[in-house]
Amino acid sequence: MSENIWGYQPTTGHTVGNTLIGYKVEATDGSIGKVDKHSDDVGSAYLVVDTGVWVFGKHVLLPAGTVTRVDAAEEKIYVNRTKAEIKDAPEFDKDKHIGDAGYHEQIGGYYGGHRA
């Protein structure tokens, strides 16, 4: 698979530099929360989603490659994963996600191995 899980696909409609904080995130089967932070860094673009009460306040790290569409007018981001796949993902670790290649490999491996 040559798809880069850590990069936005050109078809998403996301423009690098536009903030996505506060956008609602929609899984293939419903809403999962809102974007708490995001990065457009080449090779390590991601969303951190606050799932709120849905998963008891858990934050999840979604690689940009899971994004299928960004709707700026509606302030929604659509991802190609189910709520269950996102709920079962490794929990976001704010201390590890910056500069820890192993953590990124773990997250990338999880999402790279789950195709919706």
C-alpha cells in the first residue's frame, strides 16, 4: 500500500494553513467529536479529536490519511473509519506524539491495517 496515512489526500478539500479546530468529525456511521488540535506537517499531519462523553472524554489521534472530506461551510470533517474502529484505537498520548517515531508507527499501523 503506497497511501501515506500521515498526509491529507488531494481530494479532501483541505487547504494547508486553514484551521480545523472546532470542526465536528464524522465517522462512517455517525459523529465522534470535535477537533481539539491538528497539524499540517508534511509526513505527520493529523487530527486530535475530543470524543467528549461518547468515549468518556477520550482524545484520539487520527492520521490525516483517514480524512475523506473537509466541508468548510459546515465545519465538518469526514473520516473513513467507523465509530468502533476509532473507539478501539490506541488512546492519544500527548507526551509521546511529538517526536516519538514508535508511537506514530503504532497509530499508523492501527489505522493502516483497518480499512473501512
